[in-house]
Amino acid sequence: MFGEIVIFIVVAFIIALIILLSYCVRIVPQTQVYVVERLGSYRTSLAAGLHILMPFIDSVVNKVSLKEHVLDYDPQPVITKDNVTIQVDSVVFYQVTDAKLFTYGANQPILAIKQLTATTLRNIIGEMDLDGTLTSRDNINSKITRILDEASDKWGIKVNRVELKNILPPPAIQDAMEKQMKAERERREAILQAEGRKKSEILIAEGEKQAQILRAEAEKEQAILKAQAEKEKQVLEAAGEADAILLVQKALADGIRMLNEANPTEQVLTLKSLEAFAKAADGKATKLIIPSQIQGIAGLASALKDVMKD
């Protein structure tokens, strides 16, 4: 009986020791911080690793994650400067940088960021018209991020960025915008087609111009070649005539030389003169110039004829 009591006491002591150790020993995971209070007051913030707490005196009141968090809000109505109600869907990316300020800075810091985001979004878009809102999304994101980061700094929160996922105008305005975009696309298409036709006409004109230039150059080259051929023909003809004249002159010179070498008599010369006169008379000339020697021979012939008659 006594042995059973001892065993029970030992087991109870071991269990109590295990419970005590589990309460006193805390292992903090990576990317987390534990906020510890001692007797109701802030004592310290435990980083990643093994830590020992005082039993029944120290207590972990908050476990804070240091990872980046995403707050995705439902679309909310926002009125622009020109009184157009649009639906804006936003996303906030934030990270806890100070676990103590995050624990004690605000009662509900996430809800505070959400409300501050909605208020800031209404204030910024309320100063812009619809067109400016649709075309200045990056500017709106930068303004909201800056304002939220400054306001949440006292809560131990760092707002990295804010993104506007969707900006939805009313259906009637969406239809009008789609029609306007369609008309703009058609206008640009017409401009592109007109520019294409213009470029095509320019290319055709340039091609025709080049063709005319090439034809003119071809005609010019042809005329030059024709003129050169005619010139060469005339040069060849002139050279041929000159050669013929030289040959005739040479033949005459050879004939005269041969006559001189033969020492012809007066009667032979007279006979040659008559032969030359006969050849001249066979031509088509209407007037003949007869040398005085031939005239004398003719008169002599006439006198001889008269004597013979007598």
C-alpha cells in the first residue's frame, strides 16, 4: 500500500514537472515574435529561438507574425469630383515591424487599416474626376500607400503598397466609354488605312518616276549609241572615199609617170586629148570647155575635110 502511494506521488510530480516545463520553456518559430507580460505589464518581445519564462508570473499575450500580409477588400462605392459613383476594389500589402506597438498601439489594428484605407480612398478620388481616376491609378496607389504608411507607423505596421484592382463606373457610363473606345479605334483604323493608301500612292509614284527616269536614260543611251554608230559610219565612209581618191590620184600619177617614161610623141598626146574629150562629151554636162589645142586639132580636121572635097 505504501509503495503504491509513493509511485503515485512520483508520477504526479513528473506530470507536474512536465506541465511546468512546457509552460516555462517557449520555442519561438522563425518570422514570429511573442509578446510577454509579467504580472500584467509588458516585459519583452521574444524573437525566434528558445526562451525560459517565469512560471505563473510571465505570460505570452500575443503571437505576432512578421510575414507580409494581404488585405483584400470588397468593392466599395466612391463618388468622384464630377458626381459619378464608381466601385473600387483595393488590396493592401502590409507587414508588422514592431510587435509591441502592434499589440498595444490599437485595439484592432487590422480593422483600423481597413477603415483608414476606405476613408483615404474616398478623399483622394473625391478630388478627381472620372477620367482622371481611370488614367491615374498609379498616382492614386502611391498617395494611399504614403498616407497609410504614415498613419500605421504608430501601430507598428509598415504598409508596403496599395493596389486598386478594379475601378468600375456605372453601366451607362461603361456603355458610353465602350462606344467612345470603339469610335476611337475606328478613327485610328481609318487614319492607318489612309496613311497606308498614301504611302502606297507615294510608292507607286516613286516607282513610276524611277521607271520614267530609266526609260529616259535608256532612250538617251540609245540615241548616244545611234549617234556614235552614225558618226563611225560617216568616218568609215569618209575614210573609204579618201582611200578611193588616193587610189585614183595614185593611178593618175602612175599613168603620167608611165607616159613620161615612154616619151610619147605629139600625135600620141593629141590622141589622148581627143579620148579625154570624148569621155567628157559623154557626160551630162550642158557646157564644155574645150582646150585650145583640141580646138586647133578640130580646125585642122575641118580644113583637111575641105581639101579632100576639093
